[in-house]
Amino acid sequence: MIPVPQGCVYLLDIKGKSYGYKRLLSEQYSYINKSENKRKILDKSEKLYNIVTKPHKSKMAKFYKDLSCDFKLLEKKSIEYIKNNK
């Protein structure tokens, strides 16, 4: 999960990419856009975000914090980028 300003998002041009890569992207796109999968992805990402950004003392929380990006710092830098590039 990386915060990206909407103006920095663009479509991926897959022309010239290998058949295998195109197929992989197509399968991922199909999976992500199924409503039940979309809900699962959003629920899991929200749960991970809360574990990583809020105080927890469990071993699981430490594991995910060590493994994850500093989401709060990324959010702060994304906001700074938006302000500086209007």
C-alpha cells in the first residue's frame, strides 16, 4: 500500500509486452475486480494498516511492523508532494 496522488496514476501500456505478462496482468485484474475479492483485499489491507500504524504489543504486530513500510511517513510525503506540485 503506497499512497499515490491521483494525478500520478496512469494506465499501463502493455503493447509489446510478452504474452505471458499480458495474461498475468489480465488474470490479476479479473481477480481484483470481482466484488468478493475486492472486499477481502480492502478488509485485509485495512487490518494490516491498523496493525502497523497503531500501538500493539503482540509478536504478530511486531512482525508486520518490521515487514511493512512506514505508512504514516508515506502519507505525509504524499501530502507534501501534492502541495509542492499544484
